[in-house]
Amino acid sequence: ENTIVWFRRDLRLVDLPTLLAAADSARNALAVFVLDPALIKPSGVRRRTALIACLNSLDEALDGRLLVVRGNPVEIIPDLARRIEATQVHISSDHGPYGTRRDAAVEQHIPLVRTGSPFAIAPGRIVKDDGTAYRVFTPFYKRWLDHGWRAPASTSASTNSWIDPAAVTGVERAELPANVKPVCPVGEHAAREQWDEYLANGVDQYKEHRDRPDLDDTTRMSVHLKWGTIHPRTMLADLRDHDSDSARELRRQLAWRDFYADVLAREPRSARHNLNPDFDRMPISTDTPEAQVLLAAWKAGRTGYPIVDAGMRQLLHEGWMHNRVRMIVASFLVKDLHLPWWWGARFFMRHLVDGDLPANQHGWQWVAGSGTDAAPYFRIFNPITQGQRYDPQGDYVRRWVPELREIPGKEVHTVGQRGIEVPGYPAPIVDHAVERREALARYEHVKQAR
Ligand code: FAD
């Protein structure tokens, strides 16, 4: 008898409890990844490329024993199980809306053995005293800290005896391009290297620097966490050795990742709809030609608001954007352009190399005021003062908006307001002061719902 280890968002061999569970079953294991068109198609080229590079690196670590198949896992996984006479399939659990449905469908045909999850603490585990879920981060975070997390599991390629996929007949192996060039180094080895480097040289400044896109000094581990080439538990264990405010702040950010996954697992609808239904009453003008023009300017980084444009161009160029700037551009779309947050969220998901449904949809909803936490709608980001505060010398803007490279210092944030015409750079497409009032007027409709 054999077994299957079905890799999904856990493309690593170190600290992967699924491998221990498969080894405990004392069976030879077939390592499988299914390229599922339902997930691959909406991914965007950057995330797809990163995925392929991660798979190549996993295959290499497994000495060429990763079987990659293209198609619907609901058919493929039971079929493979039949072919190798496996009576169960090992996975780490998936809590997203699609993954939950898919796994339930696979389970109709073959038992799934779930061990671990991509989170420090799996969704559903952190509950209030009365057993209900948290909707506000800070109390969730306190519970999360009290709960604690497991120590990393000691696993490696040699934990299991792997079946050679060439021995599985009648299955079409997907040929992955060998020389893909992801926008940043990915794979288990790259993740570990990047994290070690950050622990040695970056972590002590995290708290002070994390809001400064010009300094670009956050971990950039999001892409690795996305594909599970490192587990957050590994990172949390390493952070224990750093007794500093910065290490604690970074730990708190990792708790946000768990928090949003928990919220989405409990309310799968919130991937597409306002978590707070009062916001369904918010007037949004989606079907006017003007809405499309404004959306196009935002997407292209041509709004005339330098910090917004710099962020959108970083997204287009790198497939990544600094967290502070993600908040600024999201606020601009929702509160200055009065467009639906899900339009922005969809664009982000297409372009982000770290695009991750819970963090993205709930990051957007947090900004839009319709999501978790007490982020009051009426606290509206001013893109000028945000730029001046978090990019104080204007270096971030000049890095991403070449038209503004000749404008020195923080003056770069106010070209539009001072009426300075810069060749090739647009004048502000809206007036922030006017749109702020408009946003507040629209918010009255939401308040009436209460
Ligand atoms: P660091 O500051 O080094 O943080 C370390 C890790 O903590 C991150 O890699 C991430 O896993 C986690 N983390 C940090 N901040 C958050 C947060 N606010 N919510 C959830 N997890 C967090 N993050 C994604 O991973 N994928 C997304 O698609 C995504 N979309 C976002 C959309 C919007 C509108 C906003 C405001 C935030 C979004 N975030 C998303 C959260 C955050 O911006 C990124 O995780 C972060 O910028 C990634 O860079 P980093 O790894 O250097 O972060």
C-alpha cells in the first residue's frame, strides 16, 4: 500500500508536519501537485511564474520525484490514488472558500488526512470565551499570543520514501518550463536565505522602518508565506531569539495574517461582499464612463497624486507594493474616486506576486471601512500628507515616477497642488478636499442603516 502527499500551498520539505504524518503511515509516498486551471487562470503572470519556480525548486529538492499534473484535482487525486493503490491522501488543511469546497469534493472519493495548516494557528481555533469568533484584531491578538504555537517540525526530503512518478503509468505529467524568471527569488532555499539575512541585518529596525516605503526595509517574506516555502511557525520560533520591540512588532504582523484567514474561513462571503452589510448602502457610481476613466488612471499610476502613482507603478513593475502604500492607494480608489473596493482588490490579485485572498480582500475592506476592526470610515487618508510623512524626502516617488525625478526633496509630493506643470505627468484627476467631503456625504447613507 502507498500513500499520496498532495502539495498545495506548502511547497517545502522543512517543517512540514504532513510529511511526518505520511511517514508514520509507513507507506511509500507519491508527491503530487495539481495545476488547477480554476486557481491558475485568475492568478496573473507574476504569481504563476513564481509558482512554477517554486515547483521546480521543490522537484529538485525531491530529486525529480514531484509529479505535476494539470487539471481538476477532484478527478486527478482519486485517479492517482487508484493507480498507486493508495487508500488515503495527506494534505495540510486549506481554509479558503475554493479550497474548502474542492477538498470536500475530493473527500467524496478518497479520505484526506489533514495535518497542520499554512498558519501559525489554524482558522477556527482562536475563539472568545463564549466560543464565538473575533471581529477585532487586538483581542484576537492577545488570545493568539496566549494560545501559542507549536515548535517547528523536524522534517526533510528524507523523512519519506518517495515513489518515482515515472513508475505511475497512464498519467500525463505537466512539463514545467525550466528557465522561468520570477520577479524575485522564490523557493524553499531562497525563503530561508532571505529570512536569515533579515534576522541578521534587518529585524532590529523593523518597527522604526516598517512604515517607510522609501527605506524598503520590511521582510518581503509575503511571497514565501504565500506559497508556504517557509512556515510562519518557523519565523515565529526564530523571532523568539530576538527580544526587541521590532521582533514583537513583526510577530504582530504575522498574527494579522492568521486573523484575516480566520475571518474569511468563518465568513467566506466576505471574499466578495462587504463584511459589514451596512456598507451595501454606500452609493457607488460604477456604470458611468467617468468611473472607467478614473479606474484606468488609478491602474496606470496616472492620478496626479505622486505617492499613489508611485505605488501603482511599483505594483505594475515588481508585483509587490509596500504596505503603507497599499493602504494609501486603496483609500484613494475608495474614498477619492468612490469606486468599489472589489475593483481594486481584483486588480491587486491580478498583479501581486504575494496575492493572497484573506490578506488582500480584508486589507481592502479594512481601508474601505466595511471590514473588521474599528477603522472608521471617516478617517480618510490624505495622499499628500501621507506622502510627506512616510516618504519624507520624496525618494520613493522619484524611484517609481521618472517624470518627477527632477523635482527635489519632499516638494515632489505637492507638484499638483502648487500648479507646477511637469512634462508627461498628469495634473491631479480629482481634488482631494472636494472628494473627501463627497465621501463623508456618501457615508451618511451607511450610517442611516444603523
Ligand atoms: P512585513 O511587514 O515584513 O510583514 C511580515 C509578514 O506579515 C508579511 O509577509 C505578511 O505575511 C504578514 N502581514 C503583514 N502585514 C499584514 C496585513 N496587514 N495583513 C495580513 N498579513 C500581514 N498581504 C499579502 O500577503 N497578500 C496580499 O494580497 C495583500 N494584500 C493587501 C491589500 C491591501 C489593500 C493592504 C492594505 C494590505 C495587503 N496585504 C497583503 C498586507 C501587507 O501589505 C503585506 O503582507 C506586506 O506588505 C508584505 O510585505 P512584507 O512581507 O515585507 O511585510
